[in-house]
Amino acid sequence: MKTMQAILVEDEAPLRLATTQTLELGGFTVHAYASAEQAQGALDAAFDGVIVSDVRLPGRSGLDLLAQVVALDAELPMIMVTGHGDVAMAVGAMRAGAYDFIEKPFGAERLMDAVRRAQERRSLVLENRRLKTAWALHPDTPQLVGRSDAIERLKVLVRNIAPAGVDILIHGQTGTGKEVVARLIHAASARKGNFVAINCGALPESVFESEMFGHEAGAFTGAHKRRIGKLEYANGGTLFLDEIESMPMALQVKLLRVLQERQLERLGGNEAIAVNFRIIAASKADLLELSNEGRFREDLYYRIGVATIDLPRLNERRDDIALLMAHFTQDAAQRYGRAAPQWSSEQMSQWQAAEWPGNVRELRNFAERLVLGIVATPAPASVAAPLAGSALSLPQQLDAYERELISRKLDAVDGNVATAADQLGVPRKTLYDKLKKYQLAPGRKM
């Protein structure tokens, strides 16, 4: 991850040295100065760190430096260090735009707590600015939000693999952002055609072939006119096949032939139509394991998996949760015409410790509910087992536990009842019966 930066302004040499060492032990690169005049040359609106300054300095004071910082960038965090008699002055500095103040003498833990919180805020501000700029330039292109090592590696991989033109297999759990990555790859490639997405798990097998290959008029009952299929519509662009593990075996054979020959025939037609598209397939299952079990064609697996991308789960990139929450709440606030909510460091710590089985999608849904004011608790706590000694009877506790499990699963799969039933291992009718029993509306994100 990127090195954290701190500007320190302290005129007393022993304290300047001790504070520098504390910050360096905390992982910061420190630029230390003895006066405001020396420090002002290092100020920059693009500075991605934190400023720590004494209030009383020779020449220009820390308050003078604060005024300059606020004029440069009101969201550049500055922490004021005060003597015992300067607390009232420091409170005034907070009103003038200081991020925090620390009273002398202070311990290393107090300093590092304030500096880390300020650094987190600065990272949020700069990342949101970057995202807004990117969105303004390319409003239809999704963004990879995050600065964790896992996401930084993913960004590099996307940049390297996008221009190559090879077919790609993306593997990741539900809600990790497989389509977002696919769209980024398409946007960063040289392909000028359409990005065409197909959710293989959502198409009934009876219409799958027509959707994929299109048909001629009269090809079957109800085919009154010619229809262009998704494969043909993606010509010159990118075909994204989500949940490809759900594609019927017969269609896998036909798709493999198209990929090998780069031509197709519509249903009911004899004309060979040349096509040139890039395949990006996505799966939450291990396709190689499925192919070993005879449930997915091995030759198709190797054909589409020229390059593979494994997406991290949200609990593998917990450092990104603050950035993601800021991004999702601001986006939702803008769409709904609401004010973006504020949260405490305790709430954020709770969110960063949560399991988030639905990954980024679940976090996004939670952020939207937060903006709409329909969140009952500050974070979706892990499902807890019924407590011993509860006033509820055992059947009541089991019902409450089952209701919570179903509610969280619906949230994790974005309200898709079919997917929820599949992942819970129950028939769809059984799940609908339980939704009615527990008064959970189908498709509702609890």
C-alpha cells in the first residue's frame, strides 16, 4: 500500500524529534519543520497525508498556518498541538477548520489515534475526488473502489490484460463485483462494439438458444420475425457470460464451436454469420471441479480460461470498507436527493469487523438503506445462535434464527429468491412458504 505522509511543525527540537520517531514507528514518512514559514512550502492541495502543528510557533503561528491550509484545501486534515492554557484557542481552531487538537503532554497512543483517523479521512476524500473525476470523464464506466493491496493488484491486472484481447474467466463469490471488472476490461480494451451481458442462471433453458443465437422468422412457433441473438449483437465488442456454470451442456457445445470457428447460424437459418467478440465468463463455482464431475465441458473451460482473475471477498479487503461506504452513501444520497449520513469511528469499526457474506453487493445495499433511514441497527451483525436462558420457547428461538438466516441470505443475493433458495439448499416453493410465514416480501432486501 502507499506510504502514509505527515507534515510536522514543532519549534522545540527534542519534542520534534520524539514526535517524528513516534509517527515513523506508526508507519508514516515524516517531513519535520521548525516553523510555519518552513512548512508552507511543502503544502499542496494534492498532499495525501496529515499535518500536525503546534499552536505557538516563532514568527507565524500554527493558527496562521491553519488559515493557509484551509484556504488551500478545507478537507486537508490538520491536528493542532496545544499547551495547557491554549485549550480555548484550540477549540476556536477546530471551528476554523482544524481536524483535532492534542494537549501537551500527550502520549504516543493519543497522537497515533488522532493521526490515523485523520489519515483515513484524507484517503476517503482523495479517493472520492478521484472517483468523481473518473465518473465525469467516463460516466458509463464503473470504478474499482479501494486502495487495499488486493484491489491495487486487481487494478494492475485489469490494465495489463484489457488490451490483450484474450478471453477471460473471472471467479468470485456472489457480490464481489464480477460484472464491474468485466465492464472495466471492456472499457479499457480497443473494442468499440457493445458490451453484452447474459446471466446464464436467469435464462430458462427453453429460450436459452434463441437468446444466444437468435432465430429466423418461422424457426419455431411464435417466431414471427427474425431476431438477432446476443452473440451476434456482441460482434466487435465483449460478451459477458455471468454464472456460466448454469449454461446447459448442449449450449456449451454450440458455444465452443462458435468460439473455434468464429461464426454462427441463427435458429432456423443456414447462413454462416461471421462474429468477432471477446468472451468474459464469470462463475462463483470451480469450473475445473465441475468439469471433472462431468457437469461442465472441460474443453470449454480451457477455451474461455485463457486468462483468469480471482476476485477477493470483502472480508479479505476490510481496509476498503470505509472507502466503499463513503462511495455508496454519496452515490445513493445523490440519487435519492438525501443528505449523505455521517458515522462514528465505532460504527466503522463494527462494519469493518462484520462478515458481509454478500460481499460488496451487501455493503452497497446496506449503504442505500442507511441513506433512506430504514436501517434498524448500525451494522448487519453476524447471525447469532439463540441465547440460552431466552424468554422465548425453543420453537420461537428456532423460528427467529431461521428468519434471520433467510433475511440475510436475501440481502446477500440482492433479493433474488431463486438464487437464495439454491444457496440455502431448499426448494423454491419451500422458501416462498417461509417468506410468507415470516412476512418477508419476495425480492425485498431486509
